[in-house]
Amino acid sequence: MSGHTDNSVYIDAPIDLVWTMTNDVASWPALFTEYSAAEILSTKENTVKFRLSMHPDENGVVWSWVSERTMYPVERRVLAHRVEKGPFEYMDIEWTYREEGEGTRMRWVQDFAMRPDAPVDDAAMTERIDRNSKVQMDIIARKVELAAERVS
């Protein structure tokens, strides 16, 4: 068995602004509420390798991992995966962006599997990621929309 989530959000902002803000990994701690730090490890053409750190959990543990993102600007598509997998056997994410009316539809599709010794199974992690993705996407949408208002 494996985990899969598919979420999208409408952002009332131009696609260029949504693309730029959501692909500026260094600024993610200001864009997402769950990340305390984003350290860029390397950049090569349209690929960035980075370390994300979360805010401490209820037990004071700070989760951190290395991921890699490759951006395809013409297609308005990003493919990402965890390099340091932690409790995951694998974690692959596809972000897509498309114009919708005056705004942008941003979509995240996440496919993963938990390791047998992980603290949660695929079903529990699917529920957790699905719930959290919706929360983070709504927060990101509001922040990008505020930035769009300031630009116009």
C-alpha cells in the first residue's frame, strides 16, 4: 500500500506572482506556518536542493530533511522528492499551476510510502498530509493574495 493526496486551491492572483512566491524556497518559513527554516544547499539551473526544518512538535522534536525541487517554468510544473527520506520509503510531490479566470489554480499531488518502522502507517500519514495540505494551501493563498493587492 502507499499514500496519495491530491489537493488544490484557487489563488486570486496572477500566475506569475503565484509561481514566483511559491517557488522561492528560501522564503518558505514566511509563506508556510509549519517551517522554521529553509536552507538552500545547492542550485543548478532549475533545480534546488534544500533542507527544511519544522517548528518543534508537541514533544519538542524538530523534524528536518533534505528535498530537491526541479521547476519547469514553461509547463508551470514542479517535481520534488525527499533526498533524506526519514520515515518515508519515498516521497514525491508534483506542483502544477494553471490560470483560472483572473487567478491561479495551484495543485499539489503527493505520492509516498512509509517505512515499516515509521511511527505511523500509510493511511495515517495520508490523513495527516491531506489535512495539513489544505491548511497550508489556504494560508499560502491568503499571503499571495495580500502580496497581489500590494502590487496592484
